[in-house]
Amino acid sequence: MRGLIFVGLAQALLLIAGCGGGSGSGVITSNNNNGSGGGQAANAATLTVDSGPTGNDADTPFVTVTVCAPGSTTNCQQIDHVEVDTGSYGLRIIASVLSSPLASALPFEAGPGGNPIVECTQFVDGYSWGPVEIADVQIAGESAGNVPIQVIGDSTFVNEVPANCSSTGKAEDTVAQFGANGILGVGPFRDDCGSGCATNPANNWYYTCPPNSTSPTACAGATVSESGQVTNPVVFFQTDNNGVIVQLPSVPDPGGASTASGFLVFGIGTEGNNGLGGATVLTGDRNTGDITTTYNSQSLPYSYFDTGSNAYYFNDSTIPTCPSSGSGSSSWLCPASELTLSASNMGQNGAVSAVSFHIYDANTLFSTYAGNTAFDDLGASAGDQTAICGSSNCSFDFGLPFFFGRTVYVAIYGQNTPAGMGPFFAY
């Protein structure tokens, strides 16, 4: 089981106070026609950073996904504001977003004994509960058939959440709790749990559950083969299936922009618009996908690049955190003036890339620049990481602020690219 799968998403779901209203600094966009003049490519979906369906998101990228009943070209629904997360795997849609005709036409995936498979997707600060269902998925000009997806908050199973799931934190089963209509996990692995869930029924992720039970003990732990787990739809695409590219424009610094628009491009080295060019390739650990970041002379071997995190999450005791509205402090960073910091990233292949980044006072960003949603200088303390990797400080999370002004490649484990097999990140 890959322990860092959903770190980024949990952090991205933090609600940002004072982020409404104001005129902002305008819409920032990037161009993806690759100089051809032919408009947007079929393997590129528009990626938008805005306030989300709840109006209080920041540094959260969204894409529109079309979900269809298996084999149907008419029983389909376009779903906007699906968060794009390079730190998780697979498509998950909030049940309340689905139309009744589509919801009733998506078949449950059955487990041993015939009962539906239901998943407890575990985040750092909570969980999402819902069945695995089968759907056809379309994004831009790409399509995938018979994809296992999770339908979060399905009322058929809402009253039978096992204690091993509900005890992990608060429920995140509605649009209001989740901050998005769904999430598209396009990280560097195929499926969301791996061999651990395929062999161990006590994995606390997958269960078989009778429909409409009212007992939290009605479900039983289940093994689910990797092919049956919630899976990154990209691997089902016919050609552009070895990874994704995130392209976002630069935004004003400090202060950000009201919104920003870029592209989620499918495939690496498969089309004229997705070549690696001169990007530095940092291969990831085969078990976690992570690379090693050196920051303040400390080696952090569980580091990663995550669009599902809305800030740079790292530990630096010299940078003060912001005062909270109550007693104590928040996890947001509030330096006295904007900081220019540096780090060095190294892949398993020994390739090294130095990066610089900015951290600004988060309270100023949320107040002086209220209404803006795209910041490249938002930072937060990662806190004690012992539960994640056995050390109090072992990880650097390059969240969405890192992606502004860059083209970042995410290659999927076991999929071939012109730079070799994934997993790797490149930029």
C-alpha cells in the first residue's frame, strides 16, 4: 500500500477563510496550440484554477469530465469542477452531482459473494465513502471504456460506514465537504491501492457491503485485484496513455490572479504537443513515486509534485506561521516579507534540478488580495510527518504554486516514454 497517495488531496481540501469577493487581478491564460494555429489539441483539456463549486477554493485546478453509462453514447453527463490531482489515482465523483438516469445506469462492481465493492478513500484529515462503479470516461478528445470509478456519498451505503473507516477523520462525502464535484487522480501509478489491497482483505480500503443496510458492521473487508481497483483513466486511453502534462501560466507575484487557465495534456512523447524537449527527468521510487528534495541541507526522500495540494507544504522553523482567528497559530506561513527560497530535487536516476520559489504572508494574500484564487507563493507547515514515513521531517510537497509558469510531466509506472519507463516527474 502506497502511504503517500492522498497526502496532497487532504491538504488541498482545507477551506481558505476570507477568499470571497473582490475584483482580483484578472484572468491569466496559457496557449496550447503549439504554434500550429489549429486551436486546442484533442489530447488537451482546459485546466482552470478558480474558486470552485463552493466559492472558497484557492490554488485548486479543475477540469471537465464526461461520464457515460458503459457502452452508451447518449446516457452521458458533463461534470465540471473535477479537481485534477497528481498525488492520487483514479476518478471519483460526488453522488449528488450525477443525474438520476446516469446514476441508475452505472453498475456496481461486485465482490466475492455478489455484494457491491465499496471503498473507504482515506485522506490525512478524513475519508470519502462510496461504491466502485463502472463507467465510460471522456476527457477532451480522449476516451476510456469500463473504468472503475468511485461514486462518493452514494445513499445506498451511507449508513454502513465501518468503524475502521469512520475513525480516520471527518467525512468528505458532499460537494461542500469536498470542495469539488469530484477528483481526477492522475499521479504516477495506475491504481489507488496496489498489491496490498489485492492480497489483504484487512486493508481498510475496500469492503463488500449489502445495499441499504443500516449497520456499520454489515460490511466485510475485501481483496480487490488491481484491475478492479479505482484506476487512473489515462491508462485506458488508446495512445496517449503513458502520463500527463500540467501546463499553467505564470501569475503576478505577490498577489496572484483572480483565475488562471492552462491545460492538462495527455501522453508524453506521443503527439506533436507533448514532447519532453529539454525537461529534466527525475525518476521516482518504484513503490512511492517520490523523489528526494534537499532543503536547508536536509535530505527529504519522500518528496513529490502535487496539483492536489494548494500550497508548498514543508517544514522550516525559521518561518513564522500565521496567527489564527482563535488561540494559537494556523499552519499557513506568514513571513514578515516575501521570501525567495531554494531547494534541490534529485531523482532515483541521479538527475538533479535546482528550483527557487517564493513564500508570502498567507493572511495578506487572503485579505489584501481577497477574491484571487491563483497564488504562486502560498506556503504552509507540513507538521510532524512521523506517521507518514517514520521521521518528523522527511517530505517536501511541491503543491500547485510550483506549477505556475512551468510545464510539468508525470509519467505512469510501467508505461513507456521516450525517456524510459515511469514513474517519473519532469520539468
